[in-house]
Amino acid sequence: AMLTQASLPRVEAAVTSLDPFEIARRGKSLLAKDQKTGRGLVSLALHLNPFTALEAQFQSWLPSLLQSEPRSYWKGSVFIGHDKTFLESLLPRENIFRDQQVNFLGLITWRNLQLTGLSCCGIDNVAVFLQQANKHMYVAPFIDLVPGAGERLKPENRNMYKSFQKWWQDTGRRPMPEPSIAYKGKGRYEWPVMKVAFKSSRLPKGWPEFIEAVIAWRLEEVSVSKTCLHVALRKNPELKAYAEEYLPLVFKFIVGDPILTPPSLTEDTRKYVVCYNPHVGLGNLAVVMVSCKLLAKLTGRKMLLHWNVNTVSSEAFTLRESSPNSASLLQQYAEKHEVIFPGSVKHIYLFHMMFSEKLGEVLELLGCSNLNETLQSHPIVTVSSNMYFSEILRVNPNTQGPVGKFGEQLAEMFSPGKASAERALSFLRATGWGKLDWWGNSVPVVAVHVRAREEGEDNDDWPTAAAPDVALLGKLRNCLETAVTRELGGKTFDVFVAATTEAARTAVVNKLQGTPGLRNVLMMKDLGRNRKEESGAIDAMAEALLISRADVFVRLVVGTSGFSTFAFLSNALTYQNDWLQDKLSLKRKGPPPNYLVTEDCGKNDCFVAPTEVRMANIGWHGKQFTTRSCGDPVALIERSGSSQLALGCRGLRPVHTPAGPLGDEL
């Protein structure tokens, strides 16, 4: 039998045994005869409710115990606590934090604040927690600790803040209750009440791992709880009684399971780069994972990969673990070695939308510093990002040797997921794509991909509409005709159409009807579009594989200058041919000619576009943040690269279309 997410209906009943007040009282009763276990139970109670010591029933003994006990903040297990995207994914799960469990939310939001600093959305989340936990006297004074923080809140939280600020001012601007929150500068806050972790030497062996198992169970992360409890019991079998009492379902399903019970834990002195995948599409995932691999290579470390909040996307990729210097899955590290990272951990947080000062610090680290020297004291380096930061590493004056092409680096790490490859190969065979005639010729295929706005999508740098309008559709057709004339010499051709919305795909298909030389319009049927489901990830990779077999690639991102990591992924997949099996005529050695349609780059709207991936633009943060000790890495990326690496419109070459003359080079 396996304990899985399907067991979750029974979780709520089990949670009733995790009463922090009862656990704290039990800890007190053991302090006289078994101090380590007594402290362990008190620490467990504080993790479940950091405010336990402030309750009247514990005032006679718990505050004095805590004052004498060396404590630190909760940092979490290797799975939970080192990546802000996972912590933020927990916050909407109201069933976990409702009623008496709301104080447990404080532990999560405080760790989120430690990881994000002044970047989104640590301050927001702590403020919302304070409001939900009826700690109203903290809200306005906490936000006001950093000038301007209130104005950087999300719009929905800004109104809450202004309401509490007015109430606080009207009631005499009283200081925060003790223990109060303090701001120490550079995005670092202090709040003694959140120091819930005791020194491991003052606890029973394996107890920190046991606490992580309990926390994972409370967060309904069943597989994480199992792994943490396994490690705890292998370190200290005497914890069995507490496992049976506090985690009965987890304990029941792991005892005696030979698959989940390795003979022993092994000590590992290697250094690691841990890549935590965020909630992003396949293209963004690919560029981040390749960048993490390069960071590991440059610093002589092993890369560990955690699919994190994006587990469904693991179906689209197959990790090549047998290749030289290959990455491994974080789960394997945890099961063999540790579920709590040893030593100092360096967190690298890099998103194109983040607090500018923090971004500047990351640019200094990745773009200027001697990475081996800077990271020497940190055996573990974690990365949370949505960017192709290999480009920053490339311009670092301490980087030795070429970085290499993205497609080649990707091929060293991954092959396409089995289901995606089978789906794409089946489509190739069913449609006759690339089939040779008696004379050894095949009908060329033009791939068209439209990135359109999906329902509920964040709109910071994304498409502006669910489908192209009539004018943009006309420009797309004109550009396609131009590409066919330039690249195929007017041959008969097929078109493969892919789009992120059905409305966009239908609009493009209708517009292309009657195009001179067009034989067939090809589309994948029964397409899974929800990228949060396995079918969506599998089909997205299948479409990328099909695009990679095209003879010409025409792309469009509605309402933008055309930046698309999915397009770059499709181009990169041309370096991988193993999945084709007997379709040998479709083997490729590099990307097809790329054409881009955009209205954002001058008077032209059809361009020859770069095929090589480039980094998202972060220059808008301003020179005061991007200029570092070695110069401006962002400017250097543009100056030192070819047009393939130039940002935005500067990387595009205008071309003739039937609707207009050749424009000036941008």
C-alpha cells in the first residue's frame, strides 16, 4: 500500500493530535527527566504555533526557558523552506491555516519574508497574516519600518494597509506589541517570536528531521513527510513511539517498506547547486535549468533538481542522469543523505520583476564576483529564478572558456519526455510530415506559433489579448508569404499551427486559408492546454518537438516585441534527434530560419529573428542598479554578443513584405 495525496481526506482527523498547547505541556512534563526530548516537544509546539509562549497558561515557565535556550529561525527541509515560490503556493490553501491553525501561517510567511526581503511578496504576505491572525497592532508599524513599502504592496493589500494605518494613527500610533518586529537593513527583518528552532545538539538525534516530517504533514505534503520521517527514524529508531503517535498514517505506510528504507544514510561532503523550479512554462523551465547547470559547472558542484511547484512539467523532460556531470533529483539526495541541508546555504533569487536593489546584489554575485571564492563558505547554493542567467555568467570577467549554445547544453541534460515524444512522432506519421516521394523530396512545413493571453495570466510582460486582431492577422499572413518566398522559393508547403489559446489558433487557421502554395494546415487534436496538468505539459512539449522539425518558423507574441522562451525551446530541440526513430529525413542540426511578427519595433512588422535564446530584459531597473564593481553586466551582454543576443528590437532584421518596403535596420 502507498500513502499518496489520495489519503488526504484523513489528514484533517490526524491533525487534531498535533495540538501545540498539549505538546508544549507534555514537553514541560519531560524536562526534568529527559531534557532533550522535553526541549524537542517544546520546539515542535513552537513550530506549529510560534506564539505559544505568549499564552497566559505558559507564562510561568516557557518564556524563561526560551530566554536561556539558543534558538534560530525555521529554515525548513530540502523540499520546503528554501524556495519562495513553493512557500507562496501554500498560502491560498486556507484549509491548512484556518481557525486555530492560523498562527502556523506565521511560520510560513516569515520564512517567505526572509527569502524575498523587500522583493515581492514577502511584506505583503506577513501583513496579510497579521491581519488574519488578529494581530492588528502590528500591521501598519510593520509595513512602515521600510519607507515606501506601503506603496509597493499589491493593490489589493494597499487598501488594507491604508485602512490599518488610519486606524493606527487615530488610536495614538502605539508601538508594536512585544516582542516587536525590527528592520535591520538590506531586506533583513528580526522577530524573536519566530525563533522556534533549538540547536540540534540539545535535541534527540533525528528530532529536527521529525519536526520537518510533522510540518510537511500539516502542509499536506505527504511524500515529503514520508521522506523526512524515514531519515529521522534511520538516525534514531527510538523516535518510533512519537512517530506512531503524531504521524500514525505516515508511520503505518513506511515501516518495513524496503523500497523506502535504504540500509543507512551516507555522509556527503560534496557541494551542490539546487535548482527549484517555479510556476513557469516549459521554455522558462528549460532556460533556468540550463543556467543552474552552468553555475554548477563553473563552481565545481553537483546540480540537484527539484521540480518543486511544477511537478507536472517533469512529464515533458527526461533527465539524462547517465551523462557526464549530470544533474540528479533532489529526492535522491534526501533519501541517501539528508533532508536538512548541512552548513551554510546561499539563496540566489533572480526574477525579472523583483526589488531593484536585490537584483543589483545578484548581478554583482553572478556577473562580477569570483564565484568559487564568493561561494566557498556555502556548501549549498539554491536558485529560484525565471531567467536565462547563463548570459550573466558568460560576461563575468572570471568565467573561463565559452558557455556553449543553449540547445547543446539542453541536450546534455534532458531528452524529451517519453509521452511527448510518442505524441509528436505519432502526429508526424499520421500526417505524412517529411515523407519522401519517389524523387526523394518532401513537402516543406512552415510552423506558426502564436503566444496569446491565457485566462487569468499575470500581465507584466505577457501577451495583451487572447487572439490577434484582424490587422495583426493580416501582417502574420504577409510575413509568412514573405518567408516562404525567401526560404522555400515558392514551393508548395504545409503549415503547422500552434497557439497558447484556441481562439488564437482558430483565427490564424481561418486567415491562412487561400494562401498561395498552401497545401494543408496541420494541427494537433484533443490538445491539453492547462499547463498545470500533465496533459498540458506533455502536449506543449509535443508541439515544441513538431515546431523543431519545421523548415521555417514564423512566430508572434500578441501585443509585444516577441520575446518567447517557448520559441527558443523549440529552436533548441533541433539539436535532439533520437526521438524520431525511423523518421530519418527529419533529423536536424540546428534551428530553421525564424521570422517574427510584431508592431512594436518601428514601421516594419516582419523581421528575421534570432534563433538562440536570450535573457529577458532587466535593464529597465536602471543603471544605478545594474552598474556593479566590474561595470554593467546587462550592457555588456548586449555589447559583447551578436544580434542573436541583442535585447528586444535590436536583435531583429526587417524584411520586405507584400504590404510594404524594406525598413531601416534597427
